[in-house]
Amino acid sequence: MKAVGIIGYKKSGKTTLVTNLARELTKRGYKIATLKHIFQAKHLDLPFKDTARHMQYATQTAAISPAESALFFNHRKSLEQIIEYLEADFLLVEGFRQEKTFPKIICFKRSWQVKELFDGLQIGAASLAHPSKMDLGVPVFNIQEDIERIADLVEGQAFKLPNLNCGDCGCESCYELAREIIRGKKNLEDCPALKPETQITLNGKVFALNPFISQMIRKTIVGMLSSLKGYRKGNIQIKIEDK
Ligand code: SF4
């Protein structure tokens, strides 16, 4: 899944941009997921009173209505853990300013706000006002009028690194590689964790493996199988029921 962050101070147009982008990208045939960082309140609003009562003692609560479904956890999950539950081509992340594994569009009301939010991952800046010609080193858009151009930018530049910080790409962290990709010095192919030689699916979902573990599993299994009569190189699939 490719991701882009929409960040900015309060009332800078983040939600309007997420909504407009989701509409435009859906129109282009993509499946869109959105994720919002809520920091003003400790608890999320639950849609039904009964659901909130379930949550008093349950670790997970699900709700299904004729038109919608929801799944709540009674603890905080990381962005990567939540992504495992999402199925989409693009993820639009509102907030999560501290996350450093995907490019960002900075929403702003006043010009001084923009550069404060630059962390090397910015690919554009957007405002509800009509920004005068500003030299920010990134394209500057109007959130309402330039939505097609912003969607083009997201289509071309969105990505998500795994946040394993394993260093196998030669960078100290995923953040460093993300900045290099945005600067055009490297690309996604430089992250071996995104195309592991070993892939494990757990209950139908791809299980994140760092390159070291991926190689260890591969070598162990291939080593054992290659000693068996009839072994040939190729695509190996093993299914294990751990019940
Ligand atoms: S190889 Fe991938 S997962 Fe590991 S640090 Fe580099 S970008 Fe992050």
C-alpha cells in the first residue's frame, strides 16, 4: 500500500484535503483508506452506547450495521499494526507528524507555519487560501482548486517504508531512505524488506519480516529440503496449521 501524510496545524485544511483527495483518487479507480491521528481526546467516539459498554471489559469490540462495519481495540496500536487491517491502493494519513516513513503534504494557513513542519519528507504544500507565489522548494497548491494536480502528485510519489530500521538499505533508518527517495537519490528498490526472498502469510495477511529473519528462514528451509531426494530449485510453498 502506498501512503501519503497530510499534516498541518489546527484548521489548516487537513481534513478537507483528505476528503477531496479520497474523492479524486476514488474517481480514478483506486481503493482508498484513510487514517486520522486523534490526540485531543483519550477515547474514540463509539457510534453506539452499547458498543461503548462492551469496551469496558472487552479487548476488542466489533460493530456491524447494514451499511458499515467497525473494529475497536481498547489499546493503542502502531500505525504499522493498523495498516495490516487495511486493504487499499493508497492510504491518506491525517496527522502523525512524527511518523517518518512516507512523504507528506503540508497544509498551512500562514506562510511561517510551512517550513516549521518540513522534515525532509515534504513533497508539496497546500492552503485553503490562494497562496501567493511562494518559493518553498516544493509545489504549492490551493486545496479546493488544485485537487487534480495534488492527486497526480500523490499517484506519482506516495510510498510507505516498513519502519523496521534494519539498515539493510545502507541507511541508518527508514527515515533516511525516505528522505533520499524524495530527493531522487534512491528509490523503493533500495529497501530489501519490501521484496523479501521469503514471504510468510499469517491468517491470509503478509507477515512483516526483516531481511535478516527472512534470509534465516529461507536458508534453514532450503537447507533442509535440498537434502531430500527429488528436491528441485523453484518456488516453495509450505502451509502450516498452528492450532
Ligand atoms: S532496508 Fe527498508 S526497512 Fe530496513 S532500514 Fe532500509 S528502508 Fe527501513
